[in-house]
Amino acid sequence: MPILGQEIRASSHSSSDEIGVIQEPTDNHYRGVACLRCRETIPVSTKLANLGDERNRPETNAIHSFPLRCRACEEEGVYAVADVHDFEGEPTRR
């Protein structure tokens, strides 16, 4: 699954000039982590997704990691806030 922000290029052959087209990111994306065991994406809540912004605040009780269970392999892992990325598409349903 491509990570949000990657460029997809296409060309038009309707004339002798070749025109490059860059596909703009759509609203079909979500924040999540890749499972440590099977590498399937695990969506995270908005609250967890926004923790990355709060990480730079000098709070003593700031959360730096959290546990999640993969829906595909049922394995649980501990993920760092820095492991959260944008993924294209729709998250898998439970």
C-alpha cells in the first residue's frame, strides 16, 4: 500500500509533446502503523495520531508508546508514536 505523498506520474500521448501529470493526494487516507509481525496496516484513533504533535511539548506525562492488536494476525505489539504514518486508501474493517 503506497504511503501518502508519493507521486504517481502518467503521460498523455494525444500530441507530440509529452505532458507529465502528478496525482494529487485524495481524502482517502488514514493514520496508522505497520504490524511488527505481518506488516499489515493497523489504523490508529485520532487521539493517538495527534500524539506526534504533542511529543515535542515538555510534559513529563507525555505518551511515547502504546499497545495495539493487529486485526489480520491477532498479534499485539507496542508501537512508538514515531511509528505512526499516513497510508492511502480505506482502513480494513473489523
